[in-house]
Amino acid sequence: MQKRDDRPLPKTLLAAPVLLGLLVVHFTLVGLHVVPPNPISLRAQPAIRQWVLPYFSQSWQLFAPEPAGKNEWTHIRCHLTDEDGEHVTPWIDVTTPLVLAHQRNRLGQAGRMLRASRPRLGIDREFERRAIKHLASERAAQASRLLDEEAREQFDRGKAHMQRLASAECKRRFAGPGVVIDTVEGRELRSPIPQFGARHETKALDAQAMTLPPQDYVEVAL
């Protein structure tokens, strides 16, 4: 009579179903993230935001790059107290020097620093807003609330990013004996890129500014 094998299953066999389940969930959420907005993807937005956006956000610019439609700059301002009292610095452009450095050396660190110096204070969701109009009223209201929540969360993250960026720049420029950085300010300027035929015209296009209220200085490592 053949003996029954009572040895425990290898750990790799026990882990296989768990891994398979995670892969199914992962690719399902990523698929819902990249497809055009539809009733299923709109209802799944909470799960998509929790799983995809922090770690697996998708961008198609590598395969089908779209020309930029606007120029963006980040400006910061510092509120200081020193031996002469309290004063506020002028607005400091932190974007242009990095752009020029990146153009001089495309393989240097300026490119990575440039991406890090652009807080995202808003997300364009016009395409999703148009898709919502085709849903039933109850689902449309729910999807609209989810988009509003995502916009608020993105703004809060961008605001915190701006606070750290402004604090780091103020510390780099002005920190020293007898100097206290009280608060910091940040603003984002956007200007549309002129049409190709008008690229040599000297008239500047109006820039729109989003200025955040002063925020507390936070200690950052340089």
C-alpha cells in the first residue's frame, strides 16, 4: 500500500494564489485607470486613487507626446526677521534658472530638480466632466463628488509641496546667524504658448497666477 504524503506544501505553492489574486486586482485597476471614462471606471475611482495614483500612475507622453500648451513658472517669497526687523523679499523665480541649466546640460541634475520644483495645484478633468453628463443623475452626482474630492486632495498635496519647496529655497538663500524665516509664500504662473506663426512677436501673453496664502516655514534638509 502506498503511503500518504503528509508533508506540508511548499511555501511557494501557498503564495501562488495570493500573488495571482494581487496581479488580477492590479491589472484590473490599472486597466480602469487608463481606459476612457465610463460608468464602471467612475464608480471605481476611490479604489483607483488608493492603489494606482500613488505608485502606478500612467502617462502616455512617452508614446504619443503632446506639445505643451503653456509655460509654467514657480515663484517663492520669504518673510524674514533679522537685526533690522521684519521684511519680505521680492518674488523669486525658481523655475527659469533650472530651465537654463537644463538646456546647457541635458544630462545634469537640473532636469530632475526642474520636475521637483513644479507643484501640481490642479488637474484638468474636463474630459471626465464631459463623460459624467452621459450618466444617470444619481451616478453623475456621485462621480462629480469623486472628481471634486480628487481635486481637493491634489490641491492639498500641491500646497504641501509648495510649502517645502519655498522653505528649502528660503533656507538656501537667506538662512544664517540672526536670521529667522517666519513664513513662506508660493505662486504658480501660467502663460499660454504663442502660435507658431507669432513666435517671434515681442508682445508677451498674459500670465495667470495662482498665489497661495503664507504658510509656516518647515525645516528641510538641503
